[in-house]
Amino acid sequence: MEDKAERLREIVRAMGRAIVAYSGGVDSTVLLKFAVECLGNENVIAVTAHSPLFPERERDWARKMAELLNAKQIIVSLSDPDLEDIMKNDRKRCYYCKRKIFEKMLELGKKYGIDHVLEGTTVDDETDYRPGILAKCELGIKSPLFDAGLRKEEIREISKRLGLPTHSKPSFSCLASRFPYGLRITKQGLEMVEKAETYLIGLGFKDVRVRHYTNLARIEVKEEYLTRFLDPDFRRNLVENLKRLGYVYVTLDLEGLRSGSMNEELGEERNGRIR
């Protein structure tokens, strides 16, 4: 792993100056940390996307982490026209989203005289259906973690050794991933999901997904937490709170939490290599 970390340093140093696509997650935080250390904070800009697709709690966290790393941060917002293709929610949703965000970062690069935009794809990310990878390849976005051969668990270990608070942060994907393909994404639906997940996080479920089917919520938590739902009082309070948000039906997924579970319907297409 030390060899990979050194390889990452070499890749980043070669950039000279860089924009880092920054979400505040485990992967992009390690990338930003290395960029600031290798290039100097005067040569690095952390750029964070803001839209209804991303919870306020994640944007606030990214801001705090950028400050901790002494990195300049710029927030770019996606307008309603920017979101139109994304909200249609077909199977290329992630492609449309990533391309729009990266285009805005490239525009910032021109403004500040920075040629390279870096993002946090890892080796493990190629094992699932990720059409957003195509967007980064089309636009020439760099993936130093991938190029260094780093896997997610290795990145968490590096984070821990560096003392980064993100080393134990649960993985997070944008709220659009809570909607089944073909169901149009609405701002109301996104707000329902965000509030439902925030409520569950407040109950101690640090890693949780609320999958949204218009008036039905399907809750995913890690298997070790499923027994909490056996408590009648707990269930009653949970159902009451989610119904107040607009859900008619509140369900629990007995398989537990699975990253990218909405891609299960894709079958063999899910495992396609998209680069």
C-alpha cells in the first residue's frame, strides 16, 4: 500500500495545478489531502457541486473538511435546466449528472488557468454500473486514485493513518440513486428522502438508504441493525414520522443495506465495464 501511496504522490505532483472534484467523502478527501500537500494549497481548488440531489448535511461536511485541509473551496450550483435530463431518471442519469458537473469544473479551470480536473474514482468503482465514468473519460478528467491502483479499503486505511475524520465515514451516493430507473425525480421526492434519511441518522443509523417509490419508502440498514425494527414502539414512531413526510407505506428491506441496490434490476448490464 505504501508503494501505491507514493505512486499517487507522483501522479498528483505531475499535475502542477489542479481542481479537485470534492464531495467530502473518503475518496475525494484523500485525493484533496494529497493534492494540497504535493502541490501547495495555492495551486489547488476544491470544487463541490450543489443541487437538490445532494443533502445539505453533506455540503456542510464538505465545507468543514475543506477548511480542515486548508483548501480553497468553490461551490458550483446546478440550475433547473442543468437538472432536466437528470430528473428524467433513465439509465444514463449518472452520465448526464457527471458530465454537467465536470463541464462546470472545466469552465472554472479556464477561468483560473488550471488544466487538470481530478476526481476520486477507485479500482473498486469499476465493478458496478457507473455510466458517469464515461463522462469523465470523454472530458479528460483525471482519476489519480484509480491510476495508482488504490481500492476503497486501502484508501480508508490511508485516511486512518493520516488522521482524517473521513476514514470511518459511510459511503454516500447522491439522492437520485434512491429512485428506481424510469420514475421521474422530483424536488418534493428528493426532500422526502433527505428528511427521512436525516431522521434515521438521528436514530443512530449512520449508514442508511431510503429508497423512494412515490408514496412508498423502502428502508435499507446494515444487517446487524435489523433487529431494532422488532421493537413495536420504535416501528410505530418511525412509521408516524415518515408518514408525516408524505409516505403512505413504510417498508424494511430484509436483505439489508446494499450499495447500488437500484442497479440490481439491470442484471448482466450492471457488470458492464464502462470506460
